[in-house]
Amino acid sequence: MSEEKILYDSVPSMVLNRPISYLACIIAMIIGIYSFIIWFNQGNTFYIIVGMITGIIGLTIFVSWWITVINTRLTITEKRLTLREGILSKNIHEVFVSDIRSVQIQQTLLQRILGTGTIDISGTATVEAEIKIDGIPKAYDVKKCIDEHRHKDI
């Protein structure tokens, strides 16, 4: 794959794909930090402990989500599409561009506004999508890139 030209290489977007969840995690972490500061200065109260627990939950969700996102990568070259997923165990899905049967994009209204989407790529060997990735930035540009190189040999 080193001699192949990379046409697209990206990880899913956290902010653009799920902005409300992203904002909720950030707000929960801010509440946790604020509660910790108040607890440090004033002592124990029920609301401060609830605030710290909220912050810990927000931080845990954010970090696990971030680790998942940075360990998911879609790479498109002139010859193949590769989806790499996983932290400790790796899953690598690869489809040759010449074997792609269909490319589908699914978008919610918010994803359409922000320019992300879910991309399903089906090969000639299977009925189901061989590669499915959620939150890819500029989903239509990715589809256009695939289509241009898929139809080059025809």
C-alpha cells in the first residue's frame, strides 16, 4: 500500500457527528470541575457530590468515546478502501475499489447541516455493507472520490 496514492484519510468527527452528546459531556465535566472546586473550599454537601459524580461520568464517556474515535480510520487509495478499528484487538476491513458495488450515505438532519454522515460500502461478494463507518466528515466528497476511481477502469 506504500506505493499507492492516498486519496482520503480520516477519523470520524466527534463534534460534527454528535454535537449534542459532545456538548453534554463537556458540560458534565465543567459541572464536575466546578463541584470539585466548591467541595475543596466548602466541604461535603449532597449537591457537590452529585456534581462531582456527574463530572466523572461525563469524563468517562468522553474519554472512551475519544479513544474509540481516534482508533477508527478510513483510508482510501487509488486501489482500495481500508477501515481500521480497535485499540487492543484490531479489525481491518478492506475492499478493492474495483470490487465496490455500491456506496450509500445516511445522514440525519443535523449531520446534513454539519457535513458528516454514515457511509456504507458494499462489495461485489456480499449483499450487506462490508464497510460501515459513522461520522465521516464531508461524506459526499468521500462518495465522489470513490465513484471517480471506481469508474476509472470502465
